[in-house]
Amino acid sequence: MPNADLVILGGGSGGYACALRAAELGMSVVLIDKDKLGGTCLHRGCIPTKALLHAAEVADSAKESDAFGVRATFEGIDMVKVNEYRDGVVGRLYKGLQGLVKSRNVTFVEGAGRLVGPKTVEVNGEQYTGENVVLATGSYARSLPGLEIGGRIMTSDQALNLDYVPKSVIVLGGGVIGVEFASVWKSFGADVTIVEALPHLVPNEDEAVSKALERAFRKRKIDFSLGVRFQSASQDDNGVTITLEDGTTKSAEILLVAVGRGPNTEGMGYEEQGVAMERGWVLVDERLRTNLPGVFAVGDITPGLQLAHRGFQHGIFVAEEIGGLNPAIIADVNIPRVTYCEPEVGSVGLTEAQARELHGNNVAVYEYNLGGNGKSQILATTGFIKLVQVVDGPVVGVHMVGARIGEQIGEAQLIVNWEAFPEDVATLVHAHPTQNEAMGEAHLALAGKPLHAHA
């Protein structure tokens, strides 16, 4: 039975980050995954979908080129070539990750692992025992009760493998995955309808951002129904028809089920070994420890935000925790979030509603309209940066919407995580002309000295 300082079950963002950092700290590491290194993010999630979104941006640029004095024609989408481009990006990153893991002397074991003892994982008939074990088995694309995936009814996993652009699509779910795919397909020429049971698109975002995205989608002629629940679906050779609880029906060529992701924990042996769980989630404390000594869990199998960079940071945290470095706790509220539809949405920290729930009326809010930003005018985008501040205190939330605005999330997360006051940021120099200036202008205004803004 091979032994190691650390055995990690799952080679996605959380698992491989933990492996690399632990090896860096001098630990012997066994990393186990039934699939390719990089997990959902690299192969079926973040990277391939953002490659499609970039192709969609190129398509939109071609269609709109005349407005910029550029004579170009848009002849259509060649999905075979789009997919080749996407797979090339994924392949290069995968090769690089394989090289990294090999160079750090991490033992990678390919196969379906299962926890068979408090600190023992079995894979391919071999057992690996660690001084510590990290559970990092990620998530899967969920469906709804009675809604069977197959044929014209698909999740993002199947949608990524389409070799054609559907004429029409119903997207069930208006969260991150739903609006990103809706954005891609609209740019590629499909008729798109989103159905969201909650009152807004991207319902976890600040309401002002959600409303701005809804206005932008209306302008793009992306249809959506809000506040109405799905009831049933049927499909035939021609398409899919769904019925909503209010009795209305909608039909399209395909139905994308984008109702969130569930923890990939079934059949992994966790419950049998006594790991505390709730509805499939592995329960952890603030230091990512399960109830079993020496057993940690990271990423999407733990309750909270399901983001690759959260899992990545969790992995580093656990490696440093085991290594005795006492790393700072990772709070979900301070993790940056970006939705890469057109226009983009970026946020970090508390929404206005959350801030008022915590601080009552002791909250100040300011929205800086991108209409006053030179680079945004050049890009022909609209949107805003919204700041949420505790009165006479730090900025506790930054919420943004606009083309390419997600690129501003870096400074936004520093502001929130380092509890900066508007006056602190207002004194920083923001390069001209950039969209980053809008961040500076918003803080100038909140500090009481607005320049390119109407008082």
C-alpha cells in the first residue's frame, strides 16, 4: 500500500493547485482523477466556453464593422473551425499543466478513486494512504426532477460538442452558464429564449446589474421569461416544447438545461467513511476541515460559490494549512465573480441589499456611468460601475456591467479585500484612456470630488 504525505482525490482546479503547492512545500503527493488533469474548468467549463465567447465577439465585430468604418462581411459560423480553435486552446493549456505536475514530482494516478478508509483512497485496485487526504471531486451539470437529459435536451456538457449552430434555443436557467450560452448562440445567429424562475437574470448579482443586463439582452433581441417555473418538456425529431407553470408553451430546436451544478460526491465512499454531508455537499469548517481528522475538502463539493478560482485558492490554502503556514481564511463574499456574456458582468463583495441588511441605513451607494469614460465610448459600450460603501468606512462591494468590464475585477477585489476607503482609491492614478479610469472616477465621486460625473 503506497503511502504519501498527501493524497488528493480529484485533479481539477482545487486538486491540482493543492498538489502543486504541497509539492512546493516538500510533501510527497499522490493526485488521483478518473479524467484528464484540469477537470471541468479546463475541459468542459471555463476555458472552452470562454473560447466560444471570444469567437462570438469576433462574429459581432464583423457584423458591426461598418459602424467603425471598416468594410467587412459576415458570412456565417463554421462550427468545425470554431471547435478546432477552442480545442487548440484547451490542448495547449492541458499540455502545460501535465508538464507542471510532472516537473513537481507529483504522482498522478488516472482512474476512478474511492475513499475506502479515513485516509485511504482506492483506485484501479491499488490503495493509497496519506497522512492527510483532500477531497476535490468537483461538480456535475444538474437537471430538474423529471427532466431527462438526452437528444435535443442537453446540459452545457453536450452543448459544447455541437458541430452546428441551432436555429433556435431555449435556455432553462438565467444564471451564469445560461446567459453565457445565450450570448454565444445569439452572436452566432440563433433565436434565443431564456426561462428563469427567479425575478431577474443573474439573480445572485446586485439588482441594478441584473436590470442593466436585461436591458442589454432586450436590445440584442434575446428573449426571456422571468419569475415563472418550468413544468414539463417533450421532444420529437423537429424540436423541443416546454410548458411553464403558468400554462404557456415555448418551442425551439434544442433545450439547454442550465439550472446549476451539483456536488460530485455520489459513490465516492464519503458517507460510508463517516464524512459529514448535507444533500450531497461535504461540510467543512472555515479552515476547510471535514469532521474527520486529517481529511479536507475543497472547491465545488463544499457549500458556497462554484467557481474554479475559488477551488484553486482552496487548494493552495489546504496545502499551506497542512504545511503549518496558517494561511488567511478565504471568505466567499470576497471572491471575485465574472460572467462573460455580452455585456460582461463583474462583482466582488456585498450587493446593496446585502449591505443594507448588515448595516441598515449606514450605507452609501454610487453608480458611475460608462458614458463618461473615453475607452468605453471607443468600444461603443454602455454600463456602469456601482460602489457600495459603509458610510465613513470602506468600500464593501463593487458591481460592474459593460463590454470587457470583467477585466477591472482585479482592482475591484483588492479594494474590497483590503477594505479600502474611497479616498484611498481616489488618490491612485488610473491610466488614460482605459476603462480602469471608470474605477477611479467612481471612487473620486464617492470621496466627494466627482470630475467626469454629474453630481
